[in-house]
Amino acid sequence: MSDAPPIVEIADAQLELLLEAGARLLPPDLAGVLHVLVVAYRGLLDRMSEPGTTIAELRRLFGLRFRNSEKTKDVLAGHNVGEQCNQAPASASASPAPATATPNAAVACTQTAPPGPAPVTPTSPDVAAGATEPVPPAPATEGQKNEKKPPHGHGRLSWKEYPNAECIPVLHEILRPGHTCPLCGKGKLYDTKRPAPILRIIGQAPLVAKCWWCEVLRCSTCGHVFTAPPPPEAKGPKFTETAAAMIMLARYGTGLPHHRQERLQEDLRTPVPASTAWGVVRDAAKEIQPVLDELRRLAAQAKILYVDDSYVRILAFMGKRLAKLLNDGVLPNPDRTGLFTTAITAVTKAEQLITIFVSGRRHAGENLDDLLKLRDKTLAPPLLMSDALDRNVPKNHEVVESNCLQHGRRHFVEEVEKFPKECAYLLLKIGRIYRIDGLCAHFKLSADQRLRVHQKWSQPIMDELHTWMTAQIEGKRIEPNSGMGKAVNYLLKRWTKFTVFLRRPGAPLDNNISERSLKMAIQLRNSSLFYRNEEGASVGDLCMSLIHTARHHGANSYEYLTALLVHAKRVAENPAGWLPWNYQETLARLTPDAPEPEPDPPRSGSPPPPPRPRRPEAPRVSPRSDPAPRLPTSLRDRHPPRTRAASAARCTSPPQAAEHPTSQATQPPLS
């Protein structure tokens, strides 16, 4: 890597002399260019000296456009390339076109249907029978085109979207079913079975404390103390399984660090120190470790492996701590300083998605080697989808390499400003491939059917792309060392790995699923900044792996973690029965009583009626009841003392055997 250029300080007086000399010696047009450069240099220095200056502000200062989206319509916005969408740029017109079913079979415009028979609707019996012809969606009418769509993710949710909401039936204050109508005086009122729901959202702390005050009695003669036994829900550790699941989900599922949880709980008057929260998570992780081991074993047998990694900070392997470890000689690969979080997403034979996170000093390929040690030796090599980095490939296990087409496409997105026509041609061709793949997913074609579709419709497009790019390089129409030349060479050198989907059933086009999985680790890194040591990183990997895998299968992460912690002993005995896709069946088998038969379904369009409440009865007043609970002496100052009348009633009321097990009727003789 070349050394950084030296920093030269130029005073304002020197810049003024430069402008004066330029005005005397240079032509007027060049003198104007020099003046613009000096003014831009001064403005850049002024903005850089401000502490709040960002890269986005510097881009706006120089008029540079920053693109937040890589969609084709956004990338090509502002470039007049509509006329070239059906043909290659003029620079490639001399290249021979590949033989296809029709002259323009590989049309790049996304609005044009593939050649072949007339399209059929999605409800056609040919499609339902598994036809391999990709069918475009029906064209939109003028009214549909002009109709303004509501923004995605906005709008009010129905009460049906809150399955855990507490349902409180409310009876009419006066009227009842069977009463005469107070309006007309003729008809009878009846229950419509369609209550009018009113939904309100109530705030509460993520962790709620509950305290049981067990009554303590002391004999006035012998001094023996009798403490009321706690109820079953009061027994166990201070932090229940639900509390541990909530802390794990808050940090590793939503990116809320322990110190922010501590501040939040303090504001809500339920303090939970950060160190205490970490101890709860660390102990809970040991209980559910067998599930992660089972997921790793299943992921090792997968047919497709997606892999990608991102950097991570682990303080134990940074700075002075790293120097001490290197001096002690306890670290392998002492020359390596990088720290990585690897996301491995596996697709099993049963089409189950499993995501495994691994953080540490090893690259993605080394983590894959460690995972594939668990693979059955009789299985064929899996398909590995990753970007083109060599460190993503395992060195000790055989895999079928496939590279991400989106990474190759991104190189052309970066060059669209300099080569708009060429990049538009390539981007629209690649978009055609994705449209065909999307139709295969829409009609739920099998892997073999999808392969035949790509071989028939995508193969000519890829062949045309390869011929065009080869002609650009060999005909010297593009400089090989330019950005466009490097983008073309990136695809040509790895063409076999980019086109695996044309030869292998089920081969994906890109590695987007793994990159989306990494967003969870990046979210945690942006909020928590770092792990303190390797143990913290392993706990984070375990929690993120279970949470993300549960989300793959539509399982509720909080309920899943809670179930694992509640049944920790059963999980250790049979972790294969407590995976995100089958743990609910295991819970159903553990239920001692059979489920009650469901009531008749409500009529179409009507919500299910809530249970009809019984009429309130008058409260039964026990002669033993007290106006206030009896508290220990140290807690009496928190409650007002009883009145003299209440104390007299307490002394004169006979004890109730059902309320006090230690009353005279049932009290055993004292020794």
C-alpha cells in the first residue's frame, strides 16, 4: 500500500498571490478554472474544520449524488436509456449475437414478456399442474397505474393483530337479552354475538417485579416463629425464565444494550443493574446450549450454505490485551489482527432455514471448516454461496462454489454515471434473470422445474451478456484498468461460479439471505459497540442464532426462548424436539389434559364473541378479614397503623381454620 501524501499548509496570502499570478500568466478561461479550484479548496477547509461536518454534507458541497437504493429504476433515474433497453449499446453492435429461440429472446426491458406461447393467468390449470413456462403478471390498467398506493408499513392495526390482548367483556349497564326494546316498545333484544371492540395500549416495564409478603407469626410464650408458605409461583430464582428471555431478546434481538436497559428500568421503578442482567443471560445461555449444538449438527448436513461475515470488536483481542496474548504465545496465527462475525445460513433437505453466528478471530472459511467436521461423510459436497473472497471458502472440505450475482451487479451500479448506456444494458439484462426467478417462486416450481426454466429462458440472456462483455475487452472498447473494465473482468473471471444456477437444481442467484442475517450482528455492534471477551461473544452468537432461526420459521422468539428455559432439563435430554419448527408440538405432548373442543366458528366477517361474564355477586366478608395486611415490624412505617376498632375486632373475631393453617383447630402440639 502506498504511503499517504504529505500534508502541505498553504496560507491565504499564498493563495492570493497564486490567483494574481494566474490572472497575469494564464488565459482568461484557465484563470477562471484556477479561481474556482482555490475557492473550492477554501470552502472544503472551512467545512472540515467544523466539528459536526459529515461525509453527506461534503458530498452535497461538491454536488455529488449519494444513492441509497440499488434498484434498477433508481440507479437509471435521470439517464435517458429508454431507447436502448431492447438492444446492446452501439459499441457492441459488431459482436455476434447468440442463437436464441427468437431474434430478441433476451430482451432486457422488464415490461416485455419472454418469447413463446401466449401468456396464461396465474389461475390457469397449466400453471397449477407445474408448467415450466414463466408467466408475466397481467398488465396494469390506466386506473391502477394512476392509483396512489399507501406507504408500506403505515396504517392502523386491527384488534385481531393483538392475540395476547386481555379480553374484558362489558355488559350493557341497563339492557339485557330478552328485554323489550326501549325505542319501539315491541321487539325483544337479542345478543348479536358481534361485540364492539375498543383497544387501548397500556405501557409497562419490560421487567415487572412482583413481591409476596409471607405472614410471620410468633408465639408469645415459646417464641417459635411460623412463616406462611409461599405460593408455587413465588418459588424459584429471583429472575424467572420469562425475565431471562426478555433480557436476551432486548439486547440480541432488538439491539438494546444492558446499560440502556438499566436506565429504562430505573425510570420505570424496577431497577435491574447491567451486571445483574449479564449474569442472568450468561446463566440462561448454558441451559439452552444443547439446542445450538443440535442446530449446528443439522446445518452441517445442509444442501446449501450461505456465508458472509462482517467485522466485530472484542476487547480481549484488541490493543494492549492482544499484545499481552501475543507475548505469551497463546494465540494461533499471531499475524492476524482482524475480528469477524460470520453468518452461516443453511438450507436443509427438508427446506428448513438455520442461521448460525460465529464471532472471533477466524474467517468465514475457517468457521465453515469447523462446522463441516460434523457433516456425514457419505453426503455429497454442499453448495456454497458467497462473494468472491477466497477466505470464504473452506480449505479442508470440498464444496461446490457459487458466487453472488448481486456483488457482480453492484460493480456496474457504481459505474453508471460514467457509462450510462453500457451499465443500463447490463443491469436490465440481470434484472431479466431476477424476473424469471421471481416467476418461478411465484408459481412455486420445484428445483428441477426451476432449473429447466432458467436453462430455457435465462441461458440465452447469460450467453448474450458473456458475448457482449468478451467483445468489449477483446475489441479494446473498454479500458481494462478502468472501473467499467474491472467490473466486466470481475464477472468474466468467475463466470462459471456466477452461472451455477443454470446447471444445478436449487442453486440460488445471490447471497442476500446471508447479508440480511448479518444485519442482526451489525445492529448489535452499532448499539453495544463491542464484546468484552470471548465468552460474551459466544453468548451473543448463541442468542442471535436461536432468535434469527426462530424468525425464519415464523416462531415467536420470546415464547421460544421462554419455553426452552422453562423446560431446560427436557431440552438437555432431547434437544432435537425443541427446535423452532417443532417445539410447539413437543409442548402440546407435555400438556397433561387434552385441549377442550373449540366452539363453533363465528360467522364470516364477525369477530369471535368473548365469554359472557357472570353477574357480579356480593363479596363475602369474613369475620377474620383485616382492613390492612399484617406486616413485619420493619415495614409498618410504610402503611398507616390500624385503628383501635379494627384491632378490637381482630382480637374478638374467632380464627378461621381455612385461612390460617396454624390455628388452634389444626395446630400440632409444640415441643
